[in-house]
Amino acid sequence: MKTTVISAIIMVMFVFPSIVPAQEAVPVENPLKTEMRLLDSAFKNLIDSLIFNNPKTIQEPFEEVHKAKKNTEAALEKGLIKLPKNNDKIKDFIKMDEEFHHNMEGLIEASGKGNMKKVQDITHKLLNGCVQCHNRFRN
């Protein structure tokens, strides 16, 4: 009887865990990184849309970036996001982000009107904004 109980305990300790894998905590991605990943996808789509002169495909990916911004803002307010560089200048980061999203709204509007010249001009502004922000807060 005693041997049976000990055998059962050993089986539970060593065999059962191998049958049922331990559940690992799934890390929650930084909302800013999520927004940047969506932005990367939106820009790749934007380049294709410019090359193929197809303004109708521009809007949707950038709207996803806009939606993600809300999560980023909430995380910034709670202090959950730490910038890799110049984190003490978070207000400047927020100001640059607001300007970037304002330009993004102009891009969406121009693409909706089929004004590809304006789309190109705003694309340059947006890309310059990316480079400036990364130089100041990331690289």
C-alpha cells in the first residue's frame, strides 16, 4: 500500500507534467511596438499603392495604425512605455507623434480623393518624421 502511494506520487510528479505541458505566460507586447509594426505594414502597402497608382488601398492600414495609437497613448499616460533614448523628453515624443498622426490624416484624406501628388508629398513628410523620431528617441 505504502509503495503504491509513493509510486502514484512519483508518477504525478514526473510523468504528469510531461503529458500536460506547463502553461507559459504569454508576454504582452509593448503597445508602441504594436503600433510601429502596423505602421511598417502600412508603409509597405503605401509604397505598393504609389507604384501601382492605387489610392484606394492606402486608407485601411493607416486606420489600423490610428486605432493602435489609443493603446499607445493609454500606456504612455500610465508610464508603461520607456523610450530607448531620451525618455525624459516624453512630452516632445508625444508632440512629434501628434504631428505625425495629423499628417497621416492628411494622407488618408488625399488618398480618398485620389490625389496621388499630395499622397507623395505627405509620404515624404511622414518618412522624415519617422527618421527624426527614431534619431531622437530610438537609435
